[in-house]
Amino acid sequence: MSDVEFSGVISDISPPREVVTKFGTNSVANAKVTDETGNVTLSLWGKQISLFKVGDRIEVKGGYTRSFRGEIQISVGKMGSLKKLED
């Protein structure tokens, strides 16, 4: 699914790990984002990892979903946006 928009609160962030993609080596961490309907895993890449912490309220626009190891995950990609919302 593409053009996903949602907001929620980061309830957990995994430790970053190094991965090799077709674009080269990069860091990735999984953030668990929670709202009134449940939770979903959001992939944080590179510099995004240091911009967010547990408890931050975030908004995703133009994201996309994919299945990874049997779990639905959301990524922002180059065309989407991810920002921290003010309380």
C-alpha cells in the first residue's frame, strides 16, 4: 500500500543495526508506533534514528507498507515525510 498517512506515539525503538542494501551500507532501527487502533513498526533510516526518541508524537505522510518477515512495516521513502509533532 502506498501514500500512507498516520500519526502516533513512538513506544519503543530498537538498537540501530548496519544493513547492506542495493544503495550501499546504512543504519536502520525499528520504531514501534502506537495509536488508538494498535501499533505498527516504522523503519527509521540513517539520520532519522537520532531525530526521534520514545515518547515522541510523530506524523507520517506519503509512506508505504510492506511485509517483512511476516510483519507489516511502514517506511517513509524518498517521496514521503516524517516529522515530530508538538505536544
